[in-house]
Amino acid sequence: MKVKIEIDCTPQEARTFLGQPDVEALNDWVVEQMKGRMAEGLERMRPEELMKDWMAFGGQAADQFRQFMGAAAASAPPKK
């Protein structure tokens, strides 16, 4: 024997019927917070911002990078 019950209601009506709390306001707040953080993260990825961060290290970062590349080239096996 099969019994099929079809209930036509909105998600909000189903949550109310099942006694679950209304978290719509909390959900809206969380979504807005996430949007703000994502926008802030994207702002930091702009080329101007990246260059500003990299240049804050000055010549020291360039010297360290040059030393790193020199050490990598020195330790690389010779090409055949």
C-alpha cells in the first residue's frame, strides 16, 4: 500500500508549521557581511594595491628575490 501526500506551501510556511525559528533576518545580515568582506578582499587584489604592498618592502624585497633566484639557478642541474 502506498500513500502519497502532497503539501503545497512556501518554505516559510513549512518552517513555521514544523516549529523552526525564523532566521531570515539573521540570514540577511550574514549575507550582507559576506558581501562586504568579499568586496574588501577584491579591493586588495587590485594591481595598484598589490604594487603598493610590494613596494612597501623597498629594495630589500628585490634583493631577497634576486638572491633566491640566484640560489635556485645555482642548484639547478645542468641542461643536457
